[in-house]
Amino acid sequence: MEKTLAKPNISLIEALETLRSSGNKCLIIVDDKKRLLGTLTDGDLRSIIISGHKLNKSIKNYYNKNPQFVYQNEYNLKELKNEFLKGKYDLIPIVSKEKKVIDIITWDQAFKKEISQKNILNKKKVKLVIMAGGFGQRLKPFTSILPKPLIPINNKSVLEHILENFYNSGIKDFFISLNYKSKTMKSYCEEIKAKFNIKFLVEKKPLGTIGALRLLKSKNDRTIFVTNSDIIIKSDLSEMYNFHESKKNDLTMVVAAKKFIIPYGVCKTTKDGTLSKIDEKPKQEALINTGLYLINPKIVNMIPKNKKFDITHLISLMKKKKKKIGVFPIADDAWVDVGQWSEYREAAEKLKK
């Protein structure tokens, strides 16, 4: 329960990180004596972030100050179930007479059943396309010998980390785009194909960061997950899917709320060039493209055949055609990037958690 509690003065980005570490979909906002002040759901938090509010803003003006709660020893299971169904709550705080939070009860606990990610993604027969045809220029000289997706992290390749993550979330159909060192990739996949249903999208020439998606031959009306081959996302994939579908997006970009510290003193000047002040090692926050997307299959036909085409080209084309593009924010520690050496050690540590 303790990981679900948060103070009202934390920032939006800190709230996102706290939600990620708590494993729940709602934060309980409390004062210094753990008295209930309110709640903040992951859905509300994401809506606040994508509406343009600064990530360093405090949550004090955004959380629900009239939350549903029950008093300790003064509720029964039938009434509690009705409250969950009526309010569609993820959890309900249990408080003392002084409104100190004693415990929480989640939806799963109330109904004594587990709602698995597999139920949604497996039932919908969602596919994953892994873009693995790149040269891995930022990881040379390693990628002069092995393709980037086969880089080992904690005794397992990046590719296998990705496949297992999506497989455990219910996805069974995998497509991997190939170009650079395709024979090596195919040989490796032969060794692991017993567990994963893998098909290949072979690029006769480099097709950019999204061009290989046009090679998909099996058409359906289901949303497609598309991921770069050098990132691992440790977040609820079914939540992403539900968000994408509920918003009726044509494309949803998964973004990480990241904090940066500029390691220098930043000079502020007036219009005439006079020094105004120096901000020493200022902090900045931004939403960073992780390289994971959810794409409406109808959008695939917008990608030209046999032509190099990057995700930036697709987004520009979609904006011109007034297609709906959304963003789904996740915590920075839910995104593992191994696309460059500076991130490699950090990636290995993140995956140990």
C-alpha cells in the first residue's frame, strides 16, 4: 500500500513515476499524517500531461479532492462491489475515523479474480512488428559483427526481451523486418521460433524506420503494435491498446516523461545582450518518443511501396491528411533504450528490477 501513497506537492512527472512503481492504476493523495486528501488515476494523469501542462507542475490542482472511500470495519463486500461497478474505480481507500489511510482494496481483490493483459490482446489477435532492418550505426563496432537486436543484455538478446514482453501480454503473432545481416537474424530466430510465431518482412533495400510495414501481406482490421528493435517497454500494453481504441486514434505514439539536467550554468540575457542571471544546472522535462507505436491498419496503405520511409514522414503525411495522432505517456523508468552505448549499462540495470 505504501507505494500507492503520494503527497500533494509532487510533480506530474513524479506522479507518473510513482504510479509505475506502485503497480496500481491510482494514487492515494495524503498529508503528512497519512490522512486522505484525494486520488489521482493514471487515466486522469495522462490526460493532464497530454493536454500540455508542464511536467514539473505540482499535482495539487489536479487530483480528485472528493474521492470514494470506506471506513474501516464499516463496509460489506456486496456494497463495495456495487461501488466499484458504479464508479468504475481501480481501488478504494480504507480509512480510520480520522480519515487516516489504513489500507486499500483493489478491483481484483473485491471480485477475487485477476484481469489479465492476455485476455484483451490475445482475444483481439493484435500483432507486433519489430523494425530490425537498421544498421545500428550508433553501436559500432559491435554491430559490425552482430545486428543490433542481438545485443546481449543480462544473458538474453534485446530481441528476445522484446518478444517475451509482448508474448507475456498476450500477443502471439510476430513480424520482424530484416535487411542488415538478415542471415544472422534468421539463424538466431530459428533457434527461438519454437516459442514464438515469427514471420519475416525482408527488405530488398533499406526502407527506413517504418517503410517495411508496407510489406505486411495479411490484412485485418486490428490495431498493430510497431516497435524499434533497440527499445524495451516495461509498461501495461493492454492499457496502451485500450487508450488507442477509446481515443479512436489512427496512430498512438508511446512517449516517456523524461527529466534532463543541463550540466552547465545557463545564461539568461536581456534583449540588449546584458546578462540577466545564471541558472546553475537547471532541470528540464520533456515527452520523448520511445519508438513504440500503435497503428490503425488502414494507415499502412499510406506508406509507399519499396521506398525508404521514416516514421517522421508518415506522421507529416498523416497530419496533412488530418488523421488523428495521440500520445500515451509512460514513466521514464518504464522505457529501456539500448540504441547507443551511453544507455547500455543503464539498460542492463533497469532490466534487473
